[in-house]
Amino acid sequence: MVRIAPPPELFIAAFIGIPTVASQALRHGVYHRVSREQRRTKDLTTQSHRMVSADNLNLDCLELIFQYLSGNDLVAVSLVSKSFLAGVVPHLYRSLVFHTGNCKRYPKVLSPFEVILRDPSLAVHVRSIDIRTIPIIKGAVHAKFLANCQRAITLCANLRSFTCTPNVLPSFLLVLEKLENVENIRVNATITQEQAKHLVSLKKLRSISLETCSWNVVDILPSWVSCLPTLTTLTFFSVQELHEQILRTILGHVPQLKALHVMGCTKIEHTDVLRAITHTPDLETLSITAWDSQSLSISVPSLTRLRHLTVDTHAAMTVGPAPVATPGLWMSIITATRSWSCPLQSITLRLSDRWPIHRSFIQDLVNAHGTTLKHIAMLDSELEMDSIRLITSRCTVLEGLAIYVPKKDLTTFNASLALSKTLKVLGDVGESHMTHGAHPFLKPSEVTTMMWTVPTLRKVSADGRIWLADKPSGWKYQKFQIRLEKRRTSTPAYWFMPPVQLS
């Protein structure tokens, strides 16, 4: 114990009898001075205890945390405290979704649009609206529901994305025309010529997705896109009025285009699309439907920045003496992409009929893009086990693989997957409609064995379920648990779009 000369003011306190700890210590001839470091440590400890309080968390921090939650989890968190509710509300109302499940419960359960009308202050948080079905009453569209939708959308001044796949777009055209911040639309545009003119007023669009649109919309597309310097994504899905001449004219106005998807359009051939992309040399994503599986007989413009490629082949394969085959079109396209030296990150190939794919094609694919491919999907086709080993051993940055999983030979299949040091996601594309009888399902024990055999594997999607493995970082064959991922109510994307983690 150190004796320290006390400050003069303490003599006064002791003299007048102030009952302080310091004055009492002075009477005993000893004065204890708390060091500056001790007081600072005490203050920091007190502050740390205050920070763990939910009500003291910064709202920005709460929003960052809540962006990893969805659906009922967000609702549950909102009941914790007022501060949690304030942080959850922007996420709860960021997207207004009306799908089949909502339609079945309507009007017993309020639609999200009626909630906005009851509390208009929530409209400021809305960034996306997704309408996939419309309630029907006595064979006609529910008029009250449509009216509520229109009124609610009018309040959403910060709306960025609008999706409406039912054939009711005319009911929303006047409303959309007044919203200045809409950047993405996905609509069923079966409308008249006069109604189509309202679409031209949308001047800030970055993405246009048209489904089953009428000729009136196709006819105004060249003049429409010429007024959209920000347009980077263009999607035509089952647009039967689209043909080569109009596509060439459209692409001539958007040289800045980054993504082009022409799928299921019967009046346009894949060769027409490949010739038209000469106007868009900066394409990074390309999706086409081929009505012929023969090799390309045209010179394809160079796409040196192409990263995502999808080819949907609707053609019957010619049966030959060999047990396996490959569309000549696929071989030609891989030859072209190899000559471009493009950094291809994902490729999705689909056949109209299930057919075994020859090992030579897989060999060409990995030789051309094995060092850059992160995601490979082979839909409605079968791969030999040797081909799977080629993919997992030669694709050095592979993260996702979507193929048919042979459930009768999982041991060999797992061993083939284990050759990959980077595979994180496996998708089972199933047997589709090609087989009859009972469909085999992956059991939890089989999923566990698969994830144990492949150390990097974290996610398996099969039979409509998504299995997740709770493996810690640096996992090396310790115990782990698998669980089913909760279904999210997010907007379903087209199957031919690039994987979300790569886009």
C-alpha cells in the first residue's frame, strides 16, 4: 500500500465532516487513488454491457442482420421489441408478393396490397411487386382485388421492379406510367396498340422480360428500346411474333446490352439470334432455343466477354449404332467459345429427350473452359461416370453441379464427386417424365454420406428439397448435422438464368 499526499480539498471535506470514502481514508492517514487505467477499464465494461441491449443496437446494424432472414423468421423477430420492429419493417415490405398460396386464402387473409392501403406509410419501403395469379370470382377477375392493387401501386413511389404474369397488364399501365423509378419489368404483354404506347413512357428500364406478348408490343420495341440508354437485359420468352428482322432492328439500338435471352420463340431460329448478336459485342449472358441439333453452318460473331451460356435444344437425336451421342450444335458452340477465349463461368444445356452425352463432348468442354467454369448444368441428359470424373477433376473452380444423380450407384458417384476440391452445391435434375413407376428419393442418410465423402459440399438440392450441412470452416471429417432449408417466398426466376451467386 502506497501512502500518497492527498489533495488540499480533501482536508476541507474531512474538516466539515462530509462522509466521503476519501475523507474517511484521510482520517485513517491513508488515501487510495484509483488509477486512470482502472477507471477507463470500468467505463469500457459499463459501455459494453449497454451495447448488448437490443434497444441500443444501431438501426443500420439491425437491418444488416435482418437481411439474412425471410418469411416467418422476420415476423417472429419483429415481436421482440420496438427497435427490432423498426429494423424488420423495411425487409418485410420490400417485396409485395401474390402467388397461388395467397390467392387460395384470399379474401379471408388480407392481400399485401390491402395492408399497404391500411397503412400507407409502409409504401415507402416497397421496391418490388410480384403478381403471379389473380383471384377469380364467378368466372371473372376479382374487381375489388384489382382496384386495391392499382391504389397500392400508386403509393409505391420507390418501386424498382414490377412482375405481372397473368394477362391483366392493361389494368396497371396507367399506374406504371406515373412511377419514375421502375427499372425492371416482367410482364405478359398481350395488349392493344394504344395500350402498348403507355410502355414507352418507362424511360429508366434496365431489364425487360416479355412473356407471350402481342404483335403490338413487338412492333413498338425498336422505338421503345432506342429511348433506353440504361437497358442491359432483354428477355423474350414464348414470344411467337418475334422474327429475325425485328430482332436485328432491336439489337441495333442497344449495343450496350449485357444479357440476351431468346427462349421458346418458334418463329426465330438459333442461327438468326447468333447472326443478330453482331450488334451487341459486349454480351456477358446468352440464352437461346435451338429447333435443330445440327452443327452450325454459319460464322458466329465473337463474344469475348461471354460468361453465362444456356442452350435449350428442342430436337430429336438421331439414333445411331453408338450408345451415346452429342448434338452437333453443342460441339460447334464449344468450338466457337474456345476460339473467343471468353471467361465462361456457367453453362446450362438441355435436351427435349433424355439422351446419354458422349465423353468426348465433356472432354472438349473441360479443355476449353475447365479453368473458369464455376457452374455446370446438364438437364434431361445423362453423363457417364467417367464424364463426371472429368468434370470434377479438371474444373478447378467448380462450385455448382446440376446433373442426374444415379441413386442406384451412389458409392461410385460420391467417389467421383470427391475428386473436386471446390464443389459446394449439387443439384439433382431428376428423372423427369422419362421413367415410370415409383420414383426413388434421396434419403437423409444418403445425403449425409454424400456430404461426408465430399468435404467441400454444403448444399444438396433433390426431390424438391434442399439439404444444408452445418460444417464449420476448415472441416475435416468431424461430426456435422444436415437440415432442410426453409422455403423462401422470393420471386422464382427463369430456369435459364445464370446462378444467382454468379450473376
